[in-house]
Amino acid sequence: MRPNLTVQIGSLTLKNPLIAASGVYGYGLELADFCPPESLGAVILKGISLTPWPGNPLPRAVEAAGGLVNAIGLENMGVKAFLTKALPPLKARKAVVGANVIGRTLDDYAQLAQILAQSPVDFLELNISCPNLAQGGLSFGSDPDQAARLTADAVKKAGDKPVVVKLPPLVTDIALLAQKVIDAGATAISLINTVPALVINPRTRRAALGNVTGGLSGPPIKPLALRQVYLAAKAVKAPVIGLGGIFSALDAAEFIVAGATAVQIGTAILADPGSPLTILKDLFDFFSQENIPSVPSLRGTLKGPNEP
Amino acid sequence: MTQNPTLTRRPISQTAKVLSLTPRGKNLYQLTLKLATLGPFADPGLFARLRSWGPAPAAYPLLDRPFSIHRYRPNQGELDFLIRPVGLGTNLLTQCRLGDPIQLLGPLGQGLGNLIPDYKNRPFYLVAGGVGLAPMANLIDQSKGPNHLFYGEREGQSLIDKAYLTSFAPNFTAVSEDGLGYGEKGLVTQSLKAALERERRTIFACGPQGLLAALAPLARSYGVNCYVAAEAYMACGLGVCLSCGHYLVDGSRIRLCQDGPVVDGLLMDWEKS
Ligand SMILES: Cc1cc2nc3c(=O)[nH]c(=O)nc-3n(C[C@H](O)[C@H](O)[C@H](O)COP(=O)(O)OP(=O)(O)OC[C@H]3O[C@@H](n4cnc5c(N)ncnc54)[C@H](O)[C@@H]3O)c2cc1C
Ligand SMILES: Cc1cc2nc3c(=O)[nH]c(=O)nc-3n(C[C@H](O)[C@H](O)[C@H](O)COP(=O)(O)O)c2cc1C
Ligand code: FES
């Protein structure tokens, strides 16, 4: 029997659980020859703000510990260009498109939600790892109450669009943060964003990145991400989208076992732009070989090594 | 400069084979690949992503590495790169054995032909700093000239083998900052300035950012065009990650991997990156 890989995120049906993560898939068409956007469950585009952001000084990325540390600084074209230039050709291809929303104030998120509610995007992903200027640059996600307020405001303005909230990895209590944003009305949560990191050249005593610090992604963050997904999925009934270091179908399956309904692929796309298609094919094979009929049958099935 | 978000030329992903790996200096290798699929690699300044190690995350480095096309012989299906080992990826690539498979993704970016379609018929001053020499051979191979190459290394001992340089560049001035090796002591910009005094020509340059930045005022003062193949760290080379964002003087931003690497050097904001 051919496994059924469709998954449900609120009102949204994805044809498979693979989603291109924000920041590695551009505005959705750059990699279409390698991985057509409509072949995936969904694609999430580069984070967008109300007005264009310039981003950080170069260098903006460096490899470390088998992963990638980046400090792009959320450079983007702004929501206006996003809606007029990036979105129409993508929607014409029938891709399921998520807008990754970034802002410096709570109001930025609400305003963007209102604008996107009127657009053809299929869902919103609120990136709450941005520095909150009003709070001296701490990320919105580092305070569960603040994250809940941001979510509630944005959900109110987003109309009937599903709202996913993307959580940062390093918080005191990931279960509490997950609960708070779901209680505030989020359709689902996605985690993790990159892990704060620093790369130093000891001979020159200089930081490798123009922004000094950055965010680690790729293989080294997978165990950390799995643990956060596991804890968050236990804490909420809403769907959890897992990501962090997924490079293969087996990696994706691990996240589903930990409790994820869908997964996102980030850095793997930079290493090989065709990797999501390979992962998709291998995931079908995995489900077939293991006789798993569907994603829900695998989701959250984690056991301890000595459990019966 | 025309910003071209949608390339008409599509990069090809293929497995090429190492045909030869020839030392061309103290710390410099010519890597010749036998292509499985030909492609439009000729435009000077285009680059490709290379990987001689296994797929991530089983083998490191994590990402492919970007290199300029050094020379292209479509009739033989051969593509050359000129590689200077500086770290893990470049060391692995320059330790390949004959016949080894190389994962190649390219051609990537915009070449000189995007800005000067008839580059083959134009006279140039070619300016190369260090391994920025790589794309110059590609232009010289195709050019009806006349061209003069100004090639500099910080250390004279790092200069490319003179016989190999002579084999593709009939007219060159080699310099080094320490005056060692076969080069004259000095900076390429000094030799270029002297040449511009005698005759004005369009400049095509590749090398460290400091060199490219220094060329802009020189070109302006002599009223010549200055096209440069600019470098930045590039994680994807495909326009999606924005690790290569760069400012233009008008305050707008480009992605060097897509809108470049060959750009109008006079439009680049070299102060801000
Ligand atoms: C468009 C372009 C064309 C290039 N052409 C050539 C060429 O013809 N010959 C040649 O020898 N080198 C070329 N380079 C530079 C070459 O890509 C780097 O030397 C190489 O990526 C270093 O990898 P590594 O693993 O050996 O070094 P690492 O140990 O990873 O790093 C050593 C140094 O190389 C830089 N570097 C690492 N990865 C990249 C990357 N993805 N992009 C740019 N810089 C990087 C690092 O910032 C660091 O300064 C080119 C770079 C670009 C962007
Ligand atoms: C170059 C780069 C740019 C990114 N840009 C964004 C972004 O704009 N918005 C966002 O929410 N996450 C962004 N991320 C984070 C990824 O979406 C993802 O959460 C993270 O990389 C972990 O997944 P991975 O290990 O599969 O890459 C970016 C990551 C990288 C490597
Ligand atoms: S290297 Fe990724 S956008 Fe240029």
C-alpha cells in the first residue's frame, strides 16, 4: 500500500510533510529547477518586514562544527515588493506559500498580519526571534507573555489565515512558551530557529562574522532541536512543525517520532538545492518499508530504550 | 548595472571527473575536469560550486565551495579551475586523484558578457590580484585583444609559474609587494596607472576587495570603465541565502552571486559592505 503523506495544519492540507524553511529558499522561484515549490507540502519565504531591511555587514555566514553560522540580518525586500513581485508567480504554480513575518515592535507584526490577511499567502509564520527594540533588543520569544501578546494581536488581524509561531531554541521553558502561544490563538508552532553562536579566529582575535554573533544551523543542532520539539509536542495539542539539521528522510522521521506533524528543511537546501526531493522520495520509501500508513501513525511514537 | 533576478541561463548539476591536477606554483593548482554535460561556461567571471567530498552531513565541509571558471575547452569537454588551498575544502580539492568524481553546479552568476556583450573584440587592461588571476585566462583565451595583464601577488614566491602564465597571457606585467620571484617590486595599481597614462582602456579586474576598491578612483580619474569580478563569502551561489549582499553607491543592494560576480566597479559602494 502506498503510504499517505498528507498532513493537516489547522485548515491547511499539505500534500506531504516537507516544507522549505525560511531564509534558504529565497522568494520561492530561484531554486524551482532543482526543487519545484509545488512539489513540497509548502514553502516558507525569506522573512519579510513592513519596509525593506538592509541586513548585516559582511561576512554574513561561516561554517563551524559541521554546521553553518549565519548573521544575514533579515535583509528583505519589504512586504510591498513581496506581494507584487514574489508572490504572484508562486501562486500561479499552485505552491502552498507561507510568509515568514518579522518586526521590531508588536505593532509591526499586527500590521503585517493585517496586510497579509488580504493577500494570497496560505499561512503566516511569525518569527519571534527578532530583537525587540522596545525591550532593548531581547527577542520577543524570550518572554512567553510577550510572545503570547504578539501572537494574539497578529491572529486577530490575520483573518482566516492559519498562523504558525516560530520559536527560538534557547528559552527557560519551551513547553510553557509553546502553550502560551497556542493559547493565544496560534494554529501551530514551528521550532527551532537557529541557535545563538559565535565564531572566532584566535590568531587575528576577530569574529568571523560582520555582526560578531550569529545563529548556528545544520547537523550540529539536530539533537537540540529534537529535544525541544519533543517537549513542545507533549505540551500542546496543536500541530508542531519540527526543524533543525534535517538532511535526510531518517532525520525527518526522527522529528515525526518526537511529535512533529510536519518538518522544515533549511541548511540542507544550501548544501544541495535538490535535497528536499531526495528526502521526499526516501520518506515515501521509509514509510513503505516500515509499513507505516500515514504521518499521524508515526507521530509522537517515541519510547525510551527500555520501555516495552 | 542591470539587475537580473531571473537568469535565462540555467545552472547544471553534474558529476565531473578529475582529468588532471597540475601544480602551477608554490601554492596553486590547475584542476582540469572532464564534464559530463557541456554548458555555457565561457563568459568570463562565471563560477561554479565544487565538491570533491561526499554529501553532507556524512562528509565535511558542509557546503560546496565556489570557484571562477579558469578556462573552458568545449570541444574537449574540459573545464579548468585555478585553486589556491586556504582551508579544508580547497585542500581536499587540490588533493584529488585522477578520475575522482567532482560534484559541479554551474555556471553560476553573471559574467562580463552580461555588461559588455562584445567583450571578445574589445581591448582591455586586465588586473588580477592573487588567485583573481583565474578568470583572466578565460577572457584572454577568447579575446581578439589587444590585452595587457597586470598580475600581482603579495609575496613573490606565490606567483604562478612563469611558463604557464606566458602560455596563456602573451602580454603581462607581474609584480609583488616584496619584489621576490620574477615580478617587479610594486603594486598592480602603480603599473596600471602608468599604462593608463600612455593609453586608456577598459579595465576588467578580479582580486581582493581592497584592490577592486582602489581601482574605482583610478578608473574615474582616467575616464575609463572598470568591470570587476567581486568576491564575498557565498553559501549558496544561487541567490537564496543573501550571504553575499552588497551595497551599490545609490544605496540599493545586490546579491553578488546573482547580480555579479561581474559588476560595474564604479557602481559598487566599496566603503559599505
Ligand atoms: C565567485 C567566487 C569565485 C572564486 N574563485 C576562486 C578561484 O578561482 N580560485 C580560488 O582558489 N578561490 C576562489 N574563490 C575563493 C574560494 O571559494 C575560497 O577560498 C574557498 O571557498 C575556501 O574554502 P576552504 O574550505 O578551503 O576554506 P575555509 O577554511 O572554509 O575558509 C578559508 C577562507 O575562505 C573563505 N571562504 C570559505 N568558504 C567560502 C565561500 N563559500 N565563498 C567564499 N569564500 C569562502 C573564508 O571566509 C575564509 O576566509 C572564489 C570565491 C568566490 C565567491
Ligand atoms: C542563511 C539563513 C537564513 C535564514 N533566514 C531566516 C529567516 O529569514 N526567517 C526565519 O524565521 N528563519 C531563518 N533562518 C533559520 C531557518 O529557517 C531554520 O530555522 C534554521 O536554519 C534551522 O534549520 P536547519 O538546521 O534545517 O537549517 C535562516 C537560516 C539560514 C541558514
Ligand atoms: S550566495 Fe546565497 S544569495 Fe548569494
